[in-house]
Amino acid sequence: MTALGVIAVILISLSALVLLNSRDWRWVTGALAVMYLGVFLLVGQSWNFSLAVLKVVIGWMAAVVLGITQMGQTHEQKTEENLPSGRIFRTIASGLVFLVVFSIAPGFVSWLPELSSEQAVGGMILIGMGLLQLGMTARPIRVVVGLLTTLAGFEIIYAAVEASVLVAGLLGGVNLGLALVGAYLMTAPEMEDAQ
């Protein structure tokens, strides 16, 4: 285990917790930026610097698109998501995801020997936390953030297996496409009200 890999896993873990528990768009945007920094550090173990930096640039662009869209929103939804019991439940559920990840990571690394233990843990944490977020909400911003988180975890694991420029570009396009679709879905109700 390298020190940079451990730092990346810590960044990814903290940002995934913030993405799951925070309801303020500023925190979500910042956590997305930190998450993609961790993705860059883990992908950089397998890919060269210029290809790995593509992940952080595209991730930050997606975070900026979602942040600018949220900044323009005029209404704030107050739902039961803000209750303390909801935060406690999400924290306990995320603890279970971490427990499962740390218990199956060694077997996953032995199954894919080109994968480092940091990449396996970081990728599976993002996949698990993204799926957890997708299962807990129907709001467009939360769904898009969950999809971006899951896709980032897949990209970490896939980077150890394949270093294709074409696939990196395709996954970058998918990330930006998800951010743009999310921005549209967030502004669509206000566009309907304006008509």
C-alpha cells in the first residue's frame, strides 16, 4: 500500500460520505471535486499522467455544471431527508457498505491481480455508495450524483484492466452527458412554470 493510495482512499471515503449525507449544493459540488481528485490519484497508479488528468478535469467540469445549475434554482425543497433519523440511517447504511467493501476487497484483488488494494477499495466504495444513494432518492440532483459516483468507482477498477484512450474519452463523454442531463432535469420544472 502506498501513501498516495491511502490518501486517495481517505479522500474518496470522506467525499462519498458527504455526498450521501449533505443536502447543501455547495457541499455536494465540493465533495464531487474532492472525489474526482481521489479518482485521479488512483487511476494515476495504472495510467500515465496525461490520461489520468483527464478524469479529474472532466469530473470537475461535471461538478461545475451541476453547481451552476443548483445556483440558479429558486426553490429549496424541504423534505423528510433533513430529519436527524434520515442522517443516522444513511450513516449506518454507509458503514455497512464500508464493512462489505473491506471484507471482500482482498478476494477481489486476488481475482484481478493487476488491481492494487487501494484501487479495489476505492472503486468498490464509490460503487457501493453510489448505488446506496441511487436507492434512497428520486430527486434529479441526487440521482445524477449517485450515477456519477458509481461510474467513478467503475472507472477506477476499469483503469487497472485497460488503458485505452478511446475508452477514457467515451467514459468522459458519459460523465459530461450525465451532468448535462441532470442540469436539464433540474431546470425543467422551472421552465414549465415559466410558460
